[in-house]
Amino acid sequence: MKKYLALLLLFTIVSCKTKAVLAEGTASNTMSSDKIIENHYKNKTDFSTLYIKADVNYKDEKQSQNVTAEIKIKKDELILVSVRFLGITMAKGLITPEGVKYYEKMNGKFFEGNYQTLSDWLGTDLDFQKVQNMLIGQALDNLKKNKYKSSLEEGLYKLESSDATIEKKYFFEASKFLVKRQQINQPAQNRMLEILYDDYKEYPEANLPIGLLVEATQEKGKTNIKVDYKSVTFNEELSFPYSVPSNYEQIFIH
């Protein structure tokens, strides 16, 4: 059951002709953190809705499974994720700025909760904007609200911040300052969340990743979720149907 919950939480994430995969630039000169942030936010996200069909591979210490996912985004308002196996809907989740609703069919369970509960369970701060940013290839946090140290690492621009309990790192290529990797590390709790992006495609509405890899490490083990975007459509009229079937049992995460 938890594998479906993990998929929904972490991705809660063909009418437009795409151009070729974007060429990336290699960082060779130092740059201030303010300039890196400014350049990153020059990448437009000019859409009202986004519809993604994806192939997903889930792997943890005990199992591996391939499923498909349908991700519908109404920008800044709703994310609906449907997880399917062999064409059958196995789980569905509705993510809003207020919280998360989720149900899965195999065990007849459903969950409703706020982001604090889910953040405690996953070991990192979570909210609607971060889930949306992860899916569209933007920095999880609003980079304008914090101070960062800038440097070069392996041909990428790196922004880094840390306090007593948490370390955050963001890595950008040097052509359009698209995110290549982002990390949230809590050393005292032995927790780390890392999100890696391979390539991006350019659409009239946005530069979107062609997929992402999520690696979550905690004391109980490591979880990998690889998402490959198979088709993308912008600005269609989308519906967001969500209804928990009758007789399902509510679960609580502590």
C-alpha cells in the first residue's frame, strides 16, 4: 500500500509540437547567487493546465514495480494523480494547497491529511508548490526567500544553504539555468531527498523535463522512483474527478 502512497505524494506531478531536447551549457565562470536565481526564474511557466502521461518505476529494499501514471495539473490549484497497473486504476490522489486526499483499491484504504503529517512521514518539508515545482522542473523552494552560497561543481552552478538541521543544494546547467539536481539533507535524522533531471524539452508554454528520478533515503531504507514523461499537453479543459468508493477504511499516518 505504501508504494502507491509514495508515488502519489512524490508526483503530486499531444497537441503541442516540441522542439529538440534542449542543449545544455557548462558552467565555467563563477556567478553570484542572485544572478543564478534571476536566470533560473526567467524560464517561463506560461500555462493554465498541464496533462502528463508517464511511465513509472518504483523500487525499494523489498520490491520493484512498473506502473503508468496520469498527472493532471491546474496550475497553483489542483494536482490529480492516477496510478494504473495493466490499465486498471490502482490508486488516485488529489493534491491541493490545503492538503492531500488519496485512496488505493487493493486494500480498500483512503487517507486525508495536511502537509505537516506527510512532511513528518517523508522526512522533509512538503507543500503543494513544492510538488508542482518538482513536476515542472523548478527549484522546490522559492529561492528568492533565502540566502545561498554559490559555487561551481562538475560544470554546474550550485546554490547551497544550511542551518542547524537541514542542508539544501540546487544544481543548474549554464545555458538556461534549468535544474539538474536538487537535494534536501537532514544529517541528524539520516534522511535525504534527491531529485535528478536528465534532459528538458522546449514547448511554447514552458521548458519541461522529459522525466525525473526521485531518491529518498531514510534509516528504514532507500526508495527510488523513476518517471518518464511519454506525452504532454498544455491548456486543455481538464476534469479532476475524485471520489472515495464506499466502505473504504480511513488510514492515519503517525
